[in-house]
Amino acid sequence: MKKKLKNLVLFTSLSVCGIHLLNKFLTFTATIRELLKTELGYYYEWRFGKIYYTKQGKGSPLLLIHDLTTGSSSYEWNELISKLSENHTVYAIDLLGCGRSDKPNLTYTNFLYVQLISDFIKNIIGHKTDVLVTGDSSPLVVTACSNDETLFNKVVMINPTSLYKLNEIPSKRTKTLKLLIETPILGTLLYNIYALKTNVENKFVEKYFFNPFKVTDAHINTYYEASNLGNAKYLFASIKGRYTNMNIIHALKNINHSLFIIGGSDEEDIKTTIDNYSYYNPSIESYIIPKTKHLPHFESPKGILEQIEIFLE
């Protein structure tokens, strides 16, 4: 009996050690290229961690906020920043838990990001600003705008999250899943499987791009690196736990600012999403970019730039 117990302990120890080494290897191979460089950027010392950002150009301030996924970063705006900086002072940030910003072990909530966006505008930009935002980060900007209208001018949302999804609140099941992902060894392995390069590539081909032949190695490798840089699993755990969701209907009704939604023609349910947003705020303008999906600013940067400049003027 003692021999069996001893063998079980030995087997368990070796398994844990093996998984730990595998986790280290996966992280090392994902980040070895160092594609997300920091030399051209700055760090904002926020209360919950350092926030990486870049500043380019001259003119009225414009804040670029990427989608809220573990693979997202300000790299998302690479096709637009140079042109936008001709007429604007462009700030592009990596949200807490993403890209080159800190990734502390905490619960990432919607209100955490609302406060981050507001504090960044107050302390770094220092002026009322226009905002360009994507996907799951759009509700954060809507809420921040509703909370303090003095910080925002015009807001452009690219494929914002549907109001139906935002109503999905944490449940007993999602809370348990969050705790599992946050465990040191097994949770890290589960996250590393999710963040495998093949899975990142599948996202681009199936969800992000209308034309898969436009997906480049740079897109995949940069998102793959961002997904594995630091402890990105904590944001992933909070997203899976539904802590980043929020009901924004009251905020939509409350906003008097100019809002503009740009949708990809083949983004899932985008027309319904636009209709729902417009129902609660009839002043919202919208435009659909043909032959694009979730990231039209990668697939059709000229089309996006044209619409943005018309709206911001």
C-alpha cells in the first residue's frame, strides 16, 4: 500500500513538473520574436499597473482603443495610425492585461476599464478627445462617456458587442471556470492550449477576416505573441467569467455625443446590433464596410479611414 502511494506521489510530481516545463516552453516559443517592441512608446503609471501607449502626430486628440481580447494590443491600429496622425494627435494604448501593459492577478471588470479610460484621458491626454474603439471595448467607452461627458467628443465604434451578449452576467458555472483558469499549473495549461498559434490563426481566418488570403504571418505572429506575453490568462479568466460584460442601455440613452458605428458586412448579426444600438440612441450614425468581418481596419484600411475622417470633421 505504501509503495502504491509512493508511486502515485512520484507520478503526480513528475506530471506537475512536466506540465510546468511545457507551459514555460510554450510561452518562450510564442514570445521569442519580440514583435511587440516598446522603444517608441511610454508607460502611464496607473493605480493597478503600468499602461503602455504611443503618441504620434499633431492636431485634435484621438484615442485608439483595441478590442478586449487576450491577443489584442495597439498593434491592431498599425494600418491607420500613420494616416490619422496627419490631422490628429493620436494616442494608442494597450489596455491593462493586454499587449505590453501589466497583467496583474486580479478580476478584470467592466468598471475597472471604464476607470482606466477616464483616468488616461484626464492624466495623459488632458483634453476632451475623440475615440476610435473596437468590439468588446466599445461598451466600456459608452459607459465612460455617460459617466463623464466632459472627457469625450466624438466616438467611433467598429463592430461593437451586441446588447444581448452584454446582458450575460457571471453565473455559478462561469465563476467556477474563472477559478479553474486562474490555478497555477492546470489553469495555465488550459490557457496555453487556448492560445496556441493554430487557434490564433483560426480566429483570423474564421472570425476576423472576410478574405482569409489577406491574413498575413505578421497578423498571426503578433497576436500569438500578445496572447502569451506575461500573465494574459487572468484577463482571459475574467472574460470567460463574464466579468467584463455590462448592460449599457441606460448609458446609450444618456449620451448626447456624436456616435458612429462602422460594421463589417459579414460580421455576425452586425445589422441587428446596429439596429439595437440605434433604438436606444436614434442619433447614432452607421456605415457598413463591404467584404470585411470583425477587423475591417486590417482588411480595408482605406475604407475605414475615409469614413472616420468624414465623421470626425
